[in-house]
Amino acid sequence: QGTRDMAGPTGFTTEAFIDKVAWRLGRYLSDQVENELPPVLEEPDRSYVRKGFDNIDMAKLHSEFDKYDKEGTGRVGFKDFTKMLVKMGIAPEKKSTDKEPDV
């Protein structure tokens, strides 16, 4: 039950096909009955986002960031990010192994 270009001479014209789809869709939608009301969507609590930032000197923070934002784009590349973490002393270090070196 497709259009003539897909089903051949026994298929529907485009207009008849659209009418058939509309009829089926109308039949389908008329059977849709909601037993429950849809959920009420509320804005999530975003107070956690601001916790801990009240005592931060944002001007100094921007100044520190700008030291590593060489191009002034508001972005820091991976190499500069790595330098920043190393300088801050928080760069993750490789774990040392107790394995003897291969000779």
C-alpha cells in the first residue's frame, strides 16, 4: 500500500496516499487516551553551582587564567593547561613501579 512510484500501477496516487496516512494517523491518535496526567517539569535546583564561589576573588582568578591564555581567546590549550597544573602542583604523576628494568 504505497505510492505508484514504489508499488507500481496498483499503488496510490500521492494525494490518495497522504489521505490514507492521515486516516490511519487519525485512527491511531483517537485511540490514545492518557490515564495519568503528564509529569510537571520543574526547574532543577541550581544552588549547588554557586556553593564555594562566594569567597573566590574572580578578578584574580581571571588574571591567573590569562597568564596561560596566550592568544587571549578565553581558551587554554592542552600544553598550557599542563604547564598550569604542574606549576600549581596538582598535575597527576605516573605511578612508579617496582619492576626491574629490562637489560
